[in-house]
Amino acid sequence: MARQVDTYIEEIDVLAQQVKRQPRIINIFYNLNNTKNDKSNFFNNNVLLGIDVSSILNGLITDRNGNFNISVYNGYGDFVSNQNYFIDKKGNFKALWKI
């Protein structure tokens, strides 16, 4: 069990490093014009940029085993997150063929 937890933590660390190196995410968050007084989420009013960041995050977790939820945020209340779910790809494929 401890080995599984270790492996999972290592995967999370690799994923965090990959997120940290995404130039598009860095650029979007760097250019946010929020002030310390504005605690609203920038992406609530800028949905397309939120979708852009979420799509990048989705690309990083799509083919991973396990259930991951990635949230990227700053100290001003701006955040975007994405999650993959445990799915049975073979089972879903078979179900689609039955339709």
C-alpha cells in the first residue's frame, strides 16, 4: 500500500511540474489585472480564457491512470480546475456499439 501511495505522489509531482511549465497558463495568469481588493474569479467573466486553461489541464491528465483534479490559482481569487474520472474505455466503446 505504501508503494502505491508513493507512486501516486510521484505522479502528482510530475503533473505539477508539467502544469508549471505550460507557457500559455503562465502567460494568462501573469497578465491578470486583478488588484488585491478584487477577490472575484477573473475566469467567471472571461469564460473563453478559462476554457483555454482548462483544455490545457485536460490534455495533461487525459491519458493518466487514476483520478486527478488539477486546480491552478493565484492569491487574488482567480482559479481554473479540471478533473479526469475513472472510466472503463473498453466498456464505453462496447456500449456505444450497442446504440
